[in-house]
Amino acid sequence: MPDHNKLSPWWFVVFEGEARAKFGEVLKRAYALEDKEAATAKLDLEAERFTRAPVVIAVISRIKEGKAPQWEQVLSAGAVAYNLCLAANALGFGTNWVTEWTAYNTEVQRELGLDDRDHIAGFIYIGTETEKQEERERPALADVVNYWSPDYTPQKGDKYGKAGLGIPKTGFKSVS
């Protein structure tokens, strides 16, 4: 697991059994605060969000004091989330790593006990796969893989993705 300086810059919240439905009430309330005109059917759908899998794990990225830059700590949380998916897949389970509105909602963050150092890296849904997930469009390797030479022109994959993702224009600074 990539973890520069052994900081463990992440923590987890596991939802299983009745906790999934109980937290669904939090999700329903949070969605209603976000969309005051939400239809009852939509609110009920949000309440059932975590019941779609037997286990849902929230992966929380937590910036810690130390020599490791914030950016590396955030990447470590992404790596731990991906490793959860790989480990569950290796055991024969299906997984889905989801963020959506729930990862950015202040009510959800409050209910999970997050503070200013914490960000939800995602919710990992784990269960028995009942149908094959649809394959997503992927970039052509020639559009994103570069072989350096003194006169190369980098292909940065800019024709893929969406504008306005809220990605910082500057790098992360070290926490010390």
C-alpha cells in the first residue's frame, strides 16, 4: 500500500446489516436539504442507496502532519480504496467505487464525523455480482501514453473528461 512516511492518511466507516438502512435515513434527509423540490420517490431511492450491497465501506482521506505532501496522502487514500476493490474482487465479490453527491454533501460529512482534514474518497460497495457491469469508454493508449525523448510532444488525454471538475490549479503543499 503506498503510504509515504507510514502515516495511514485514511480511515474507514463500514455499513452492514441494519446500519445500511439506518444511514439511508441520513441520506434521505441530506438529499432533501440539497433538493427542496425532490419527489418522494427520489427521496425513497436515496434512502435505499446503501442497501444495494451487503457491505458499503466509506474510505475517508485524512491529511496528517508529517513530511509526506498532502497530494501523496490523498493518493494513498485512493490507493487504499482501489486495493479494497481488488481484494474483494480476488475473493470473488463484485465491487463498485462510488462518490456521487454523497461524498460532497456537508450533512453526510457531519454524520460521519469528518473535520477539515477529512474528505470522502469514495464508498466501496461490496457484494455478489448479479450482472456484469457495463464497460465504460476508455481512452486510446496513444492518447495518454508518452515515451520521452528530447523533442516529444506530450499527449495528455485532454480530449477525454469533463471541464469544471473543481481540480485545484496549483499543487498540494506539504503539511509540516
